[in-house]
Amino acid sequence: MNGPAHQDVVIAGGGMVGISLALSLRQRLPVGTRILLVESFPLPAADDSTAAFSPSFDSRSTALSYASCLIYQQLGIWPDLEPGACPISSIHVSEQGRFGSTLMQASDYSWPALGYVVENAWLGQILVQALHRSDIETLSPARVSDALAIDSGMLLTLDDGDQLQASLLVVADGADSALRQALGIEAREQHYEQHALIANIGHASAHQGCAYERFTEQGPLAMLPLLPTADSAGRSALVWSLAPALAAELQECPEREFLQRLQQEFGYRLGRLQRLGQRHSYPLSLVQAEEQARSGVVVMGNAAHSLHPVAGQGFNLALRDVARLAELLAQAVAAGRAPGELSVLQAYCEQQAQDQERTTVFSDRLPGLFMQRDPALALLRDIGLFALDLSPALKRQFVRHTAGVAASSEYRDVQP
């Protein structure tokens, strides 16, 4: 009687992080390496729907850092992704009611852009079509419901009762990961007592590729440039961190009132705000897994670390994790080692620890720094923003950090 089927790597979670990892592993690991992606929702079928894609006014978006664009270039999918990506040519940072501000521009560093804003529907389509063009196996809809350590790696149980073996199990099923919990991996959760209110905004003036990060008394407010639609030439994605009661109020108030209140907080940098898309909100928390690696198991994406959305660092950090893990697994397999070997996974954790710590601390503390109303601290913030604007070396260091190119020796030659 045959035992459970064996896979070299099983990725539990077929979202953007899971598919990106599968594609990275397929590119780096030897032909014949068995990679299985398990996703609880049905994956779209293979077709040419990307050719007919047009931006939607209400679609949700993701900001890709410059380092993330380099990762997708290395995977060979950036040429397909770029037509649906809006370049961020500059980033303007300011605080409501204060005189300090700073402007970072891609042209100062001879970069094509500081990053790009991509609609999730477009990014998802490009990733799925690349997945279908590969020989990566998929199970969808399906879910890994349990996992048990065995001598050869992990024995996995699917939600239909079927079992399979894997040398390495990658847990990438989200911040509320049921599989992480089933494995007994605890997660620290810090509630920010804020909700993120997101919506797309139509405005009278062109954004010129400028992303705005404005710190208000209620919380950080970001307006990210989006590609135009057939019925809206000026369009930006709003991400506004607010107290839960205020977020609920603004989510339900009439469109005209919402735009008036947003205009009062944001100002007229984009002209008059004219149109409001569908509004969504979700509670904000910092979630960090107590363990990211065991023998035969690695935790990735939001299951490993879910961050505050300020500066859009969460998905970009996850992509850098993906690139590092794929690189180390390729080296290990080339040396005749198993993908799930504990020392290999520990090396991944050690090499990513500084990037994860720096990015997490930045995303965690920045909103709190600007929420404090102490006048002396406000003056220091003004001075800090001015210093950033007046010091090319300091600004260059800050840009490299936010763009993700300061996190790895792989990008040391990337300017600025």
C-alpha cells in the first residue's frame, strides 16, 4: 500500500506572498523539485484576461517599493506587471498644522520611480497567470488543516482528510493563520486602537505621480497615486488611520460630508476632492509570530508579521523575506541538503532578523511619534523634517530604507 504523496515544498496560502514564493522557488530550485501551492479559495483559471484588464475606480491597491519591483524583475514578470502600475515619482511628507515637511523625488537619484502603486486585481492576475505557465502544482480550493512533524519532514492533513508529506511546509495563510495556531506557534498581538479606512478618491488636479503621507491629529493619512480610469483622470488611494468610532462614522456618512471632512484634513494639494469610491475599514494591529522556523516549517507573510500600514512596508518586507528564503533554499538544495533542514531555516531567520526588526520598529513607532501633541516634540518633528529635506545624505539613507534597498547586500550597488 502506497503512503501519502511526497512534495519537496508545500506552500499553505495562495495569496500574493504565497504565489510570489512559489514562483521564486520554481526559478531557483532544480527542475524536478516538487512544489505544491494549497489555497482555500478557487484560483482563477488560466486565460488571457490580463490583456483586457482596465483599471477600476473602486479597486484596492498595493504600494510596491523599488526593491519589490527589482524582485519581480528578477522573476521575469515585471514587463507584464508594469503596464498596470502607477509610478511614484515623489513622496511628500507633512504634518497637519505644522510647518515642517519634506519631499523625496525619484529624479534626484536617477531612479525611474521610488515605487509603484498596483491594483490588487492586476497584481493577482499577473501572478496567477505566471503560476499557470509554470509546472507548480496547485490544490484549490483546499486547505492544510493540520501538520505533524515526522522523520522526513512534515505529515500534512488536508481539509478533505487526504494526507501528504513535505520536506518543508510554508505557512502563509494570513495574520489570523489557523495553521500557525494548529502548529502551536503563538503570536504576539498589539492593538493600535485604530482602524484603517480605505477608499479611492477622485480629484480635480493631476497627482503627477506624487504620494502624500500626512500626519493628522486623528492619525496618518496617505494618498497614493493611481492610474486614471475611463471616468476619472485624477485618482488616488486613501489609507487613513482613525479611532474606531470615527472610522465607523466616516464609513457611513454621506459622500459629500466625507469629502468635505477629508478635504479639511488633507488640504488642496490635489485640488477639490470630487468623488468617493467604496469605503472599507479594518482594525489595525501589530502581529508577530513567536517562532518563524522549526524543522520542516517556516512562517511567512502576514502569518509571520503583520504591520501598521504607514509607509506601506508590510507586503514589501514579506517580498524581501521571499527573496531571501528562495536564495537560501536554492543554496541548500545545491549542496545536497533538504529544504526543511532546521539549520537552513535558522540561517534564513538570522539573515532577515535585522530587516524585519528595523522595518517593524519603523512602522510601529512612526504613527505614535506624530500622534503625540506635546509642543516641544512637535517642534522637534518640524526640525527633523527640515533636516531631512536639507541633508542629501540623510535623505538618501531614509529613501534607501523606505525603498527596501538598504535591507540586503543584494542591493548594495543600487543607488541612491
